[in-house]
Amino acid sequence: MEATRLENVPPPPGIINSIRAGFDTIASHITAILMPLALNLFFWLGPRLRVDDFFYKIFDDTMKADLISRLQSQGISALEIQNQLQEIDAYISSINLFWMLRTLPIGISSLPLSRELSPTPLGEPLVWQANGWVIFLAFFALNFIGWVGGAIYFRTVSKIAAPNEQGAVSWFKAILQTVLISIFCTMLFLTLSPVFFGVLVVLAAQNVIVASLTLLLLSFVSMWLIVPIFFLPHGVFVKNQNAFQALGGSIFFTRYTLPNSSLFVLTVFMLAYGLNLLWSVPSETSWLTLLAIFGHSFVTTALLAASFIYYRDMSAWVQAILEKRKPPVAQA
């Protein structure tokens, strides 16, 4: 009897169909890409908030000489030391604190722009140097602005892609739940990442093969963590839930849809990462970067819309399955 009832349930939503629906939705509502477009343009042509002056005040010649002597005592050649110091200098000189506007897991998508030291098509970018207090305040202020922007961006895309029958989540609730989810994910990352990397370092010191097998095993196990975090914001923006309800709903969603949902998340990541390599081909000194920014803004917004559509349709499918599995009510 149960098998007969389940035969009437439609198949789960297709991954390709959801992604295609996301692209069609954004193509019909092209203004949804304005926020990532604006953020990318700001990273590309806007000012840079650098930290190299502050860093070199701390890392003075005395500390540098001490570091060189320690490296030499470990048998590292002078050429290798020089190359390492040059790489450190190049990295420190390219840091832009405005990157903190790009927040995860809820945030406005962006390309890794303003990393090159070369000028933009408009000339040399304006550079601001941050001291200790500015760095401290920027950490909190820029992250909060990123959270607010991410809440507005996610709310806009979800309202277009998967409108809620009860109406869109309010602006205040969207921002509040975004802040709570972001703090929770940050604490989770800070708790688990030292354990994860610590285990790998210890195992690698003992046996590289064991460490490699452990890394492979942890990669499979991590899907139980990545998928719920990926769909954690969707409960807020699609079902108008709070952060705690969205967390429970995301775990429940993952429990019943993990094979399909893990493949969907992997597909989205691969598409975004692969196309980011394409968008990064033009030099930041060329106006072709403008085309790359437009392409990136459109694709990432379409993939976000596809995730909302997939979450809505897959949630409805799970609910249909659970309804069909309920025993029939006996007639009086």
C-alpha cells in the first residue's frame, strides 16, 4: 500500500532544471545583479585601505634580521630567504581591508580584485594607510556593512526567485538573522578549523599516506557540514524562519536530500570557481575587466537564485514524500 502511494510522488527536482530556472529568472530581472556589480566596481576602481605601513612599523629591520638568522640556522639558502621575503612583501602590500565587505555565508558575491599593484584604467588608485585603531574599527564596521549588504542582496534575489506565500522577510528580520547566522558560522569555523588542521599536521608528521586518507575521509564527512551551512540562510529568506529554526530546518533538509543536495552544492561551486578563472583572465589595467565583472555578477546571482529555487522545490518534494508515508486515517 505504501509503495503504491509513493508511486504517485513526482521525482525530486533536477539540478540542471533548477540552475536553468535560476539563469532564466535573473535574465528576466537583470537589476538583481546591481549589488555585486557595484561591489566589484568598488574593489576594482575604488580606493584601497592598506596595512603595509602599519605592518612594517611592527616588523622593523631588527625583527627582519632576527627572522633571517633563524632561517639561515635551519639551513635555508640566502636566495630562498630572499624569495620568501619578497613574496611576503608583495602579499602585505596587496592587502585591501575593504575585502572584508565580502562576507560569508551571506554576502554580496565579488571577484578577487584589487590584488594587483598595477594601476587601473583610470590611473593609480587612491591608497589609504590604516593604523592600529583604524584596522580594529574597520574589522567590525566593514563586516557589519557586509552583513547588511548581504541581507539585502539575498532578500532581493529570494523575493524574485522563490517568493514566499506569506510575503518576503522584513528588512529588519533579514539583517538580524544574517548577523546571527554569520556569527554562528564564524564561531563554528574558529572552533573546528584548528582541530581539523591540527589533526592533519600530526598525521602528516607520522605518515603522509595516512594523512592523505584521513583528508579524503574528512572531505566526504564534511558534506554533512557544508550542505547544512550552504542552505542555512535559505530557511530565513524562503520560509521566513529565524536563525534557530533555519538551522534545524537545514539539518532536516540535509538528512532527506543529502545525495542530491551535495551534488547540487558541488555543481554550484564548480561552476562559480571555473568561471572565476575565466573572469580573472583580463588584466586589471584593461577595460575588458568590466565585461568580466558583468559576467561574474550575472552568473553568481543566477546561481544564488537557482539555490533558492532548488531549496523551495526540494522542500516541497520532501514534504510530499512525508505526507505519502503517513498511514491512512481509518474511516469510522
